[in-house]
Amino acid sequence: MGRKIIVDPITRIEGHLRIDVEVDHGKVQNSWSSGQMWRGIEVILKGRDPREAWLFTQRICGVCTTVHAICSVRAVENALGMTVPLNAQYIRNLLIACHSLHDHIVHFYHLSALDWVDVVSALKADVGKTTKLAQSLSPWPRNSRPEFQAVKDKLKGFVERGQLGIFTNGYWGHSAMRLAPEVNLLAVTHYLQALEYQKKANQVVAILGSKTPNIQNLAVGGVANAINLDNEATLNMAKLYRVKSLIDEVATFVQQVYVPDVCAIGGMYPEWLGFGAGVTNYLSVPEFPTNEDGSEFDMPGGTIFDAKLGGVTLFKNFEDPYFKDNVTESIARSWYDGEWTRHPYEEDTVPKPSEFDYDGKYSWVKAPRFQGKPMQVGPLAQVLAAFATGHEPTVRWATAALEKAGAVAGAKLGPGVLHSTLGRHAARAIRAAVIAETAQAHWGKLVENIATGDVEIFRKPEFPTGVQQGFGFHEAPRGTLSHWIVIRDGKIENYQCVVPSTWNAGPRDEKDAKGPYEASLVGNPIADPEQPLEVLRTIHSFDPCLACAIHTLDPEGNQHSSVRVL
């Protein structure tokens, strides 16, 4: 029997995640993923007006606010059989795109790059060599000797004063860190630049959403962005051109910095293109609707089983029964009352905490399944579905990324290497490049539609008596998100959120099938059990987000545990 290692909490994520691994002969032999906080939003929503749900669901997470808002209004609109105005679709699409761009940039540079980049090693870099390397990878104008020298000098000051700040507690000097000092300096410089460009993406969300986080412009039936080109207080051409300028700047950063950096690091750690595949059943949903009823999209989504790219089944519209009928969740290994596997419409949310039990219940996260199978969700799932079906922007960016990474690695790389830890990073960069182009295109579609004289943004919902059921899905930055609602006489009777990190972080089910996090860790190397950096590499590649609650309660309603995040 191997040695058990517990990483608790996993840091640089949203929420509280515990990972247990069993290591023998330098490899992970078994693993358990445990969400350590309870999400109670489903209970809070019972009895409320369905038009209010999106305001509450945004508060599930401090990062994934916009995505829950979008998904919630779609669920209610689906239950009522509503369509929304074309302007509303395009404004929502711009919010979705810019939130995703912000999220993807932050994830790579600020939440996971430090698993691969040795910051302190950058002090040994030859600035001239860093400049030459950077300029060979990309025409980015800020790949200049003065910029790299300034960052090296700043980092030197941090180290000499013992004030590494955001770079404190890294795995500096770890034997699994293999980048040259010049590459580390390049990455640290782009890390700091990325802080500027993620902010620009989020500025678009704030302009269109009135604020961020927790946007204020949505409504069941459309948006609240009044359009009047002659009014300073409404959405006019000055604001629209400000949005365009910001999107263009972010698109350039993604294309000239983010994608090349991921390709370069991937090419310099080629062995990690063979670790971390885990579950190779994939689930994604279509996004960026281009008509009022959500039956045409600019980004495809569907299912892939057993990594067979030739067998993609696409979802066709917002009402697709293939999606609606095949989602279930299991609580066989989760801290809830019962042992059931149910469709979201039939679920309840009754917490029943107990001790961590490797052979029993050990997580607050449920175990979602599609047709009874665990599914990996996220940018990799979406990119694979799009690539396999010939989606032109995805094929173009994926081909370019694989060629660039292959050139660095000195090998020809095909799409099969994407089933891996670094493949998830590559897919996220590819998706970001495609989304940047999509945002630019949808800005043009919005302006063209307004130019026809169409300024409609909202249609009033009507709630009949009796029961209505509806679901909404959204391809969020971390993958497939769905909300499920049961309405009775105009009030919420049941509400369930099946979120991306639930799909990926879920525990074993009643058949003892591992969730994607758990499966992806098996077979991974562990160079130093005292510093299990490789665990973080694979888990961070999913971009975990388990922000669900701030406390748990025992059956009598007393506080059981609390977490404070500084």
C-alpha cells in the first residue's frame, strides 16, 4: 500500500478543495477529490419569484457571477417558452465573451502559470536572450529589452527585501521546474502585463453590465441596456466604440502573448502532454446564439465518448432533449441525505454532514453524469467538439497552436496530445483566441442590427398558473453550466445548479466510477512527496472553482466549520 498525501486546501482556486492521493513508486495510484464547503443557494431560492433567481445565483461565486446570471435567465425563459430580442442576444454574447477572456487570462497567468514557472530563477536570465526568444515567438510590441530589464530589476528588489508578495510560497527550485531562466523572465513579464489586459476585458463587462462582479443589466426576457444613439445615458455609439477598443486590445494580447506563451511552455514540458488525461468522455454546449430562439450558434457543443473525435453528437438548440433528458446527479458519495441518482428536476438539497470516509461519503460536491457516465467539461471538451466538426476558427487556431508547440518540442503534435494536463491549457488558449474573434464579430452584428432601426431589448414574461419546468445551459469559462427550475403558480418550487466544477470535481458515484479530477491524477508522477507540485499542475489545469458557501452546518443547524480566505 502506498503513502497517502493530503493537499488541503488546494490554493489559487475559488472555494475550498481537498485532494487526497495515494502514491507508490513515484506515481499516483489512487485519488479522492473533496469539495469542503456546501452550496445552499437552491434552498434559498425556494418560494421566490423566478425573475429574481439570476440576482441570487450570481452570488454562488465571486468570480463566476456573470455565467450564473446568464444561465438563470435562460432557464426561466426556457420554462416559459420565450424568445429574446436579437439586440439582447448580442449584448449577452459580448458579456459572455469578455467575461470568458478575463477568466482565461487570469487562469493561465495568475492561477496556474506558477506551477511551471520558477519566478526566482528569472534573476539569472540574460535579458538579451530573453528578448530574442520572445521576438522569435511573437510580434508583440512589448517584447522589448527595456521591458524585460525593468521586470528583472523589480523582481531583484523584491527578493533582496524578502518581499516576494504575490510570488511568495511558490515551489521555487523544485526538481520538476525545468524552464531556462530566460523563459522564466519572459513568463514573469507577461504575468504582470496580463494584469492589465484581464482588467480591460472586465471593463467591457462593467460597461455593459453596469458593474462587475454581479452585473445588473439582465432580465428574464432580455436586457436592460436601453439603446438610444442620441442619449448620453443609454447605450450609444461612444460607449459601443469604447467597448470595441477594449475588445480589440484584449484580442491582440490573447493572440500575440497568451497563445504563444502556452505553446512555448507546452513545448518545453513535452512529457506533460502524456499525463493527466483521466476521463475522456467530454461534454460541452453550444454558445453565442445568433437568432432570437437560440437555435443557431457561432460556437458548437456536444458529447464525445472514449476520446473518439469522429463520434461527436452536437446539441442543436436551447431546448434540445438530448441534453435535457440525459443529465443526472448522484449523491452516493456526497454529504447529502440519501443514496439516490436523480434528474435535476427531481433532486432535493438536504445536507447531511459526516466524517470523511474514503469508502463512503467524502465530499459536498455531487457526482453529475450524462447517460450514466462521468464527463469532463471545460475548454478542452468544447475545443475538441468544435475541432472534430470542422469549426473554422477552432481548426485554424488549434492547428497553429499545435504547430508552434511542436516546433518548440521538436516533434509533430496532433490533436491527441490535447487529452492531457497541458492539453487543457492549450485548449483554453485556443478557445480564448476564438472567443476574441467572436466578440469582435458580434460587436459588428450588434451595431449593424441597431443601424436597421431595431432598438428592442426586452419582452415581458408572463407566468401562467400550474407547473412549468425549464433548463438553461451556458458554456462557461470552466465548462458546461446548467440551471434547472420548477415553477408552480409563478413561484420557484425547485432549483438546481449543475456547475462545471461539479462535473469535474465530483466524487465517485454509486458504481464507484471516479470523477474527472480523480481519474486525471492516477498515473501522474510525484517527484517529491513533501512538495506534490504535480498534483497542483493537473488539478489547476481544470481551473477549479468550488466557491459554494462560507460555512457548513450540522443537522441541528449549528456551525460545523468555517473557512476564512485572506
